[in-house]
Amino acid sequence: MSATVSPFNSGLQGGIPTSLDNRRVALVLLSGMESLGLKELRQHASDYVKRAEAGETMLITVAGRPSALLGPAGRKTWCAFDEVADIFRTDTDPTWETDRRLIDDPIADPWVSR
């Protein structure tokens, strides 16, 4: 007895996705999200991209097989300075003053002619 493989269950074993990508495809199919063919996407690409920007996720199919997901890109997440301030709080080098005294040249502006 062999399992039937259709465009919508390839990579699925007993209806259970076998990889992350297949789980995403299964989620799209089970959630009733829109599925559209590549030809339809090419003909109305700007409309579908606008819908994706608005937060909608669509399944792109090629020859009836799920091929890609079109959805919103991850948004930039801005952090308050307080959330990253620890990165900039470091102890100074305790030997810096000693090391600086070992350098013969005085500190000078390199752009000023001598």
C-alpha cells in the first residue's frame, strides 16, 4: 500500500508536517489563507505586495504545488537606550595610563600641519 502524494500533502507523513517549511505550508492551508498561482502573482504583483505589506500572508503555488509564502517582512524593532545601555557600560582599562606613558609621541591632531 503506497501513500497518495498530492501537491498539498507532499512532505507530510500521515498529515503531520516533516519540516519547518512544510509546517508553514500546512498552517497556511489549514488556516484558510489565500493560495495563488505564480501566473496570477506575476499579473498582479503590486496588488499582492501591497496586501502583504498590510499584514496578509498568501501561499504561492507553482504548477499546483506550494512553493513560497508571501507575507509582511519583519518590522524593525527600535529599542530605548536604557535597554541597550549595558553594552556601553564597560570598565576602563586599568593599565591605560601606564601604557600611555610608554608612548613617546605627544597626542596631537593629525590634521594640523606641523
